[in-house]
Amino acid sequence: MAKQPMLSGWGMIGRPGRELRSEDLAAVAAGVSLTRGLGRSYGDSSLPANGGAVAASPLADRILGFDPESGRLRAEAGVALGDLNRLFWPRGWSSPVLPGTQHVTLGGMVAADVHGKNHHVDGTFGRHVRKLRVLLANGRVVECSREEESELFRATLGGMGLTGHILELEVDLQPIPSPWIWSESERIAGVDEFVAALRAAASDWPFTVGWFDALATGEKLGRGILMKGRWATAEEAPAAAPAPKRRLAVPFHFPGWTLNRLSIWLFNTLYFHKHPRRPRAGIVHPETFFHPLDAIRHWNRIYGRRGFTQHQCVLPEHENPGAARRLLEDLTGAGGASFLCVIKDCGEEGEGVLSFPQPGISIAIDLPAGGGIQPVIDTLNRRVRAEGGRIYLAKDTFTRAEDFRAMETRLAAFEEIRRRYDPQRTLHSAQSVRLLGDAV
Amino acid sequence: MNVAILGATRGMGRAVARRLAERGDALFLLGRDREELSRSAVDLEQRGAALPVGSAVCDLERPAGFVTALAQAEERLAGLDAVVVTAAQFATQEALEANAERTRRLLDVNFARTVEFCERARERLLAGGGGTLCVFSSVAGDRGRRPVVLYGASKAGLTAYLEGVDHKFHGEGLRVVCVKPGFVKTSMTAGLTPPPFAGEPDAVARRVVRAIDRGTPVVYAPAIWRWILLLIRLLPRAVMRRIGF
Ligand SMILES: Cc1cc2nc3c(=O)[nH]c(=O)nc-3n(C[C@H](O)[C@H](O)[C@H](O)COP(=O)(O)OP(=O)(O)OC[C@H]3O[C@@H](n4cnc5c(N)ncnc54)[C@H](O)[C@@H]3O)c2cc1C
């Protein structure tokens, strides 16, 4: 018998399923339960529930128009952000939102309503989207926007593919003074200091993010490096456009034992001490600044075959000061070891009915899957519930339905819109079966 | 370089057209569907092709249109340096055995109509003083094999034609590039399980564009397939009858 074909997200936890790929996305999406992009969501957002086929957009990747007056781009959903960066940065335009990897599709950026280092000023990707062309569960193709079919539009931003197959979109690119970044970075002593430093940097810097060490204990808990940046002015920038970066690759799955408490501790400690005590400043390559992990292809393989997950949540820190620290203390208490955690302040909530960000502090923690993962996730989610926060579906693999429902006060509104467009819930994913109770 | 491409809206043709566009070449697209052609034209313009990228309908199953389509390409480009043909039909051996009409069409399009189109392109290029004719055949044409009996036969014929036309017209300034892709991950092969050494369209396109620039007569892509096929050609018939490759 042939081997069962498998699909997985970035976390490499496989499920039975296969992709239908075509330049004609509408043709392969008709009748299937889900469309996926480049599979960079970590968990089961882009996976079929029943081992069947899902449509995949990456071959539907044409740019359909660009207006250099307004910056408005029209494109098919499978266009990769990396392609857009390569083509438009040298022309003085950028995607208004840049997530941590450029190996994502524009459709995936809409469906997860992604955020970047500029969330505190520019919001999510959805804020800049003007129009979507969507194939509905009933086979109808509609254009939706803030003016027409506005509820479908809002539910599709951050709707994780559950409202329809996104075929095309229009989004406003941002003019940039140069394709290079002026960046400053500094050491931060602990998590409370991080929250304060992010807040202080917010008014002066369009891009901020922090990497922190969740294994350091006591006073040092959450110490790390804060990075701030802005597009360099034409005078500051090197004359040449930044050449696309060459990439190293992790050639195979590391054995499971390579990532353990000791190696993670070592890595985090080195990473922290590699940064000089005094702040550092200068021009950096935009890929290094926005998409640092892309420098190593298949870096997820360092977790070995067991795979891994990410827990990302946002906590309303201004309402509950100390929430971020309490989350890290719970993590340490539950024995979770993570390397390179990410901390970022979020601005206003977006229009997407289920979009992730809300004002507060977002914390993302990578965790190896396997044996003890469920209790760690449960512990973190208990904290998220207690603090009035929520989790990011694009990263989630292990959250329990009852925790999700308790966090997600907007779920009823989402389901109401979904009911109108897809009463049978023809569109579903492994994740929506797990968290929204969709039947297979 | 001024290039007319038949088949640029999809698959490897799309990848080759993008490579050419990104270095600023002037392109003219030929294909079956007007709407698809104009969408691809905009995409190529945004990727750097000389403006504007024109297009005309040209269907391998309608040879009456070949001359006009090529004339339009030459006129809009103000001269033709190369003609690239990537369009072809594909179906698995089982599907073809089960459907005689489909088999007839595939043999007709992949061999007779493609050769006919190449002949018109050759005439145009030679009338303009020479140029490059780059045509996608396949490794499937290198030896009769069980999984690609019919498809392979259509490509074997095409490969033989391309070699002959190279021998005959090289002296007059015609450069023929016969591309033999191995398994490449495109929508054409989407339903099949990729073997080891399966290639990505973009890497294939890079090799093809280099071959066009240099006038390399035969190019395997990915390169490893040249050695695989060398081996396959050496295998005795008794072995070929047994293996599924
Ligand atoms: C290293 C790394 C860093 C990241 N950093 C960030 C970050 O900084 N900020 C952030 O917000 N996210 C981040 N992410 C998450 C990533 O941006 C999202 O998961 C994004 O959705 C992935 O896009 P994709 O094309 O791979 O989509 P997939 O992972 O394939 O799909 C994600 C979801 O979108 C849906 N979808 C995709 N395409 C379509 C379509 N055409 N129509 C309908 N639904 C569709 C899928 O059904 C699925 O629910 C990061 C991921 C990685 C691996």
C-alpha cells in the first residue's frame, strides 16, 4: 500500500492530507474544505480535518496591478511576501506589515491578519487591505470590502480561511525613503523592564521587538535584547539596493536530544552576552531586521521529528500590570524551556472579527512538542484567561476548546457571520474542528 | 533580448518568462486564453519586463493562426531574437490508455502541431537573420519507458525534429535549444508523487535562460537528469521491461 500522504504546518506535526496545487486557485479550491498558503502557520490552521485534500495557493502568484500614485497593489492570493519584498523594496515601496518570515503568502497574511514590528503604529495587515475576492462555500465568487459585503470582509480578515477561499486582494503598500533599515538595539535586564522599554520606544520608533531569555531566573527572568528600527533616509542608506540574502540550511532533522534545557540555556546566555553592554546602532539589511530566522532554511528541523509549537498570547498589561512577568513565572514553574522568546507591544485592536492583537503585550514562546507539552500549554492558557488575554490561532496546536472559548468573547459574532455564508460549515480545518467544534 | 513565448501563463513557461522579465527583456506572450494572457502580461511588467508586454491568442490546436501570431509578435517587439515554446499536453499512461481521443490529441499537439509551430518560428527567425528557437521537450523522449509510453513517444519525435533542424540551419544562424526537463514540481505534475531529484520551476528556468543566452543545443534540467538518463539509456531491454521507471 502506498504511504499515506501527510501535511504539516511549520511545527512539523503531521496529519494525513494532501495539497491540490494549481495556477488556477479557484478551480482547485471549488468544493474543498480549506485553502492554505505556504504552511507557515505553526499548528493545524492550514490542515484538513479528515485527511482529505486542501487547495494550496502558491502557484496562483501573479501581480495583477500596481498604481505608483496611490501604492495600491492587486495580486493573486499565492504571491509570496518574499517576492513582493524583492520586487518592491528597490522601487521605494513596502508591504505595510512584515511578519517574522517572508515565506508567507498574501492570502495567509490576510487569513491570519498578521502583525509585525510596527503593530503599535500601523496595526495589522488587514488595516491596509482594501478589497478581497473570495470564493464562498456555495461556489459563488464575491468581491468584498469595507463598502460591499463588509461583514464578510471583516470576518475574512483573521478568519483563518473559514469564511471563504481568498483568490485575490488589493492592499495599499507604504512608500519608503530607502530599502534599508536604521536600527538600534540594547540589553534589557528583565521582563518588567522590557514592558517599560517597549512603551518608551513606541512613540519614537515605528518598529520595535524584543527577544528574551525565559530560562534566566529571579531578577534576570525575561532579560533580553530590544531592537528598534525605522526605514533609513536616502542619505543614510547605502547607494545599492539590498541584495537578497543567501541562506544556509539545516540539512536534516536533528536528533530529539539536541535541544534540551542545557543547550537552550547555553544558546540564550550566549545570545544575550553576544550583544555589547552598550546600545548598538547602524544600518542593517531589511531581511536581517524583519525576517532574521529566514537566514537559515528549515530551521524548524532543529526540533527533530517530534516537532514543536509556539504559544503566542497577548495580555492587557496596562489593565493588569505584571501580567507578562506572571506568564513567564508560570512557564518556569511548569518546567517549559524555550529558546528565543519574542515580546512585543500591541496597539489598537483591528477590524477583523477574530483578529489576534489587542492593546497590551504579546509574548511568543517556542516549545518542543512531545510528552510534557499539554500541561505546559494548559498552564499558560490558564494565565491568559486570568489576565483577560487571548491566543494567536496561527501559532496554536494544543489549546483546548474550553480555554479558547473562554478567551474569545468575539466567537459568537464570528460564528453568526459564518452561519450566513456557510451554514453547513463546509469550510473547516483541523483547528476549527478542535477549537470551534466543527463536525468533520 | 526580444522574446516570444508560447505557454508563458503557467508552469515552467511562467518561470522562464519571469527570469527574462526580471532582467528587463522585451516579451510577447502567446497562448490560448486572452484573459489569462493579459493577467500574465501585467505580472511580467511588474516584474521588470520592458513595457508594454503584448500578447496574442495562439492555440497549438489551431495551426491556421501560427503565422499571424508570430507576425504580431515580431511587429510588436520590433524584431525577434528568440521564440520559446513550453506549451504541451500531459496525461499519465493509464489515463491515455483509457482514452483514445485524448491520446490522439496529445500526440497531435505535442508532436505534429508543435513541430508545425516551430517551422513557422524557424522561418521567421531566419528571415530576420537568425535567432534562438528554445523548445521544451522532455527526458521522457530519451528512451521508451513503461510509465510514459505515449507521452514519451510524442517527445521523442519532437527531440529528433529539434536535433535535425539544428543540424540543417545552424550555419544560417539558427540556434536551437532543446530543453529536457526531468520531473519538475509544477501544476502539470501536481497529482504525482515527486521522485528524488525533482526540480523547482525557478531553478529549471535559470538553466534554460543560460542555455538560451549561450545557444546550448541540449539542456537537461535539473542537471542531474542528464546522468540519470545516461544510465537509463545503457540499461538492457530485459531490465527496462521489468522496472517501473
Ligand atoms: C518564523 C515565523 C515567524 C512568524 N512571524 C509572525 C509575525 O511576526 N506576525 C504574525 O502575525 N505571524 C507570524 N507568523 C505566522 C504567519 O505569518 C502566519 O501563520 C501566516 O498565516 C502564514 O501564511 P501562509 O501563507 O504560510 O499560510 P498557511 O500557514 O498556509 O495558512 C494559514 C491560515 O491561513 C489560511 N489561508 C491561507 N491562504 C488562504 C487563502 N488564499 N484563502 C483563505 N484562507 C487562506 C489557512 O487556511 C490557514 O488557516 C510567523 C511564522 C513563522 C514560521
